[in-house]
Amino acid sequence: MAKQKINLKVANKAYSLTIDSEKEEVYRLAEREVNANISRLQKTFGENCDIKDCLAISALQFCINNIAFTRQNEVESDDMKALDALSKRLDKHLNRLEKNDK
């Protein structure tokens, strides 16, 4: 994997990172998402929310969303396992019926 240096600006502070080239788009989208969230919070809370507060609330929101997404995927994974087991039982039953018909 080719590496490349990029500069991201989050909360008006620049950060220089070395990343895998194919991941640049993800980093750029994350940069925009964080900055947009900070901007929304600053508009909502006005002067009562300094940049550190906005960053803390943003981090909390992103973590909450990540945990919720992970749990949803775990449930879906469990559902898929149950469906797979049911499919195998059904195949076994149908194979038995085919043998009896012959």
C-alpha cells in the first residue's frame, strides 16, 4: 500500500498525517463531518459552547453512533446465523423428502 502525507484541518487546527493513499477519501469525509458537527453545535449553543466543548460533544455523539451501529450489526449477524441454521435444516429436510420420493 502506498503511503501519502495529507493535511487535515479540524476545529481550526491543522494536522499532518501519513495514511494509506486509498483511505484519503475516508479521512477527508471524516474531516468535513467533524467540522460540520462542530459548526452545528456552535450555532445551537452559541457562545456557551467553546471549541473544546464542541469537540467533546462531537466525540461523544460519534461514539454513541458507532456503538449503536456496532450493536445493530451484531444483531443482524445473529439474525443471519439463525437464518443460515434454519436454511440448513430446511435443506436437510428437503433432501430427505427427495430421497423418499425416489
